[in-house]
Amino acid sequence: MELTSKKLLLLAVLFAVAFFVITIWLWPRLSKRNWRAILGRIGLLLATQLSIFALVALITNNVYSFFGSWANLFNMDQKPGVVTNYETGPNGTKLKRLGSQHVSVPGGSEWNVGGRIEKVAFEGEKSKINGTAYVYLPPQYFQAKYAKKRFPASVVLTGHPGMAENLYKTLRFPQTQHDLVRKNKMQPTILVMMSPTVAPPRDTECVDVPNGPQTETFFTYDLRKDIADHYRVGTDAKNWGVMGDSTGGYCALKMPMRHPKAFSTGVALSGTYKAPLDVSTGALFSGDKQLERENNLLWRQKNLPAPPVNLLVTSSKQGEDNYKETLEFIEQTKSPGRIASIILDSGGHNFNTWKREIPAALEWLGGHLKA
């Protein structure tokens, strides 16, 4: 019986109700003060509380998709993701450095061995949005033979609200890239790691909200220009990619699709395909139905010409709500767009699943960016 199955949830409900009823029914009989009655009361209370706890845990997991299977829950499913490529048919800002730190890799105390992570603050010239990010500079950036080289770059986004620190502390993007470069599986790439929530606490879904935060402009213009002005990064779309999980994954697909002259490549880890409209987002489109449709990625595929960009999507056959939409997105992709995927047998909307996908996804990303 699968972890997210309705049968298991129903069984948990029955057990919780049954233990509650049994406790009420037997309690008068266990009112004596001998040791058997006391142990009986303790046993009934524990059984009732455990059954209720299990029910609440299952409901929470089904709602938020923390774990997609028993193997995922007990960390037994560690098989890494593999990229599958598909053939498609015809159908001026200001930056302030706030500090720097070493990367936790062997020899990481030296910049030219482990690279460096710099915390920076942006002031968006066009968007008027301020934001912070952690910029990973690979060790090659500090080596003499690369002194005149301009590097490719990728924005790396968390979900909403998300903590940017998780991108290098938990998901370990810099450490994974360092290992891939060492194995000659990826070219050195500058990573701009941040949360897509740049107008907190509002979840803007990387949208230029009418009469509101201009988040899309911030990412597609201000951030790119600022990074290119301060680091040795190319300025063409072929030099830039964007990668993210959850809400960040939606942004990572949408920005290349809507702004192919800004980003040539996008990677969505467990991404969604349209922006939700709820309490955290507010009225993102202010009633503009056409703008809402244009931000629906499946609608864009069906009704608008395909941009010449590279996209990678990920999901799991068991444990993720976006699986069917991901297959639809793959099938609908038309040339000159190019699509690839990582589909796991089981997973969930969580760090453990994304850590299995990141090595292959980063390698694929690096293979499509130009220095």
C-alpha cells in the first residue's frame, strides 16, 4: 500500500476512530487502581494518540508532498536521476558585496581551489526591487589561466518562501558543480543563488504584477546586468541559464520561454506550470485574463510560437503532483524549442528528491551554456 494512497489514508482514519471509540468504551472497566488497569489505560492512550498522530502526518504529507513513497520516507531510494533528451517536432543596477565565505570542499580554504561564495545586495534600476543573493565563483575564476575568460552563469532559485542558504548548505549546488568540473562533466559556471521572493512576504511567481512588484523585470534585466557589470560573465542569452525548485522551477521555465533573449536554458525541479492565485500571491494579474494565460506555460505551448530555448523538467512517477502535467509539457514542446527530462520512479516535493536530480541537471545545464 503506497504512502500517498487513499486506501492508506482511509485505513488511518478507521484506526484513529476505532481506537478512540475503544478507549471511551473500555475506560470505565479500567478504572481500578491495580497495575493491570493502569497499564491498560496507558496502552489505550498511547494507541489512540499514535493513531491520531499517524493520521495527521499522512494528511500533511498528502497535502504538501514531503515524501512520495516509503522508500523516500526512509531514505532508501538513492538512485540518481538520469536526463532523457527528446526530439521536438514542428508542432544599470547597483551591487554591494556584504561578505564572502569558503566552499566546503577539500582544499576549500583557498579561493583558487574551492572557489568563493559572496553575499551581494542588488538595487534594481528598472524594477525598483532590492534583493540579496549568494554568488558562487568557481575556483577557475581565481586562476591565472582563466584571467581573461568570461564565464557562463545561472540563476538558481529556491521555492517560496525558501531560504537562499539552503541552496549551498543543504542542496549543495556549489559542491556538486565543483565535483562535476573536477570530473570534466561540466564547465565552470557562476551560480547566482537566491529566493524568488524578492518582494516579501508576497509570492509574486516571477510576474510583473500590474501596479505592483516588477519581479520578472528584476530577474530578466536588473539581475543579469548587475552581475555582468561586476563579474566576468557573458551578456548574451547563450551565456545565461536559470534553475529552480518548486516555485523557482516555474520561474526557471517561464523566463526562458517569455524572455529567450535573456535566458537560453531553464531547469525546473518539481516545477509547476502556472502561477497559483491565493492569499500569498494576491491578484497577480489584476483581472487581466490575457496576461494570466501568457503566464500559463501549457497555454503558451499550445497557442504561441516556441522560442529557441533548452528546457529540462523533472518529476516522479509516484509522489509528485506535477507528473501528468510534466508529461503533457514534454509532449507539447515544439521546435525550435528543445526539451529533456529527469523522471524518477518515486520521489516527492522535497530536498532528498532534488538532491538526486541536481547532479544530472547541473551537468545538462552546463552542456547548454556557452562561455
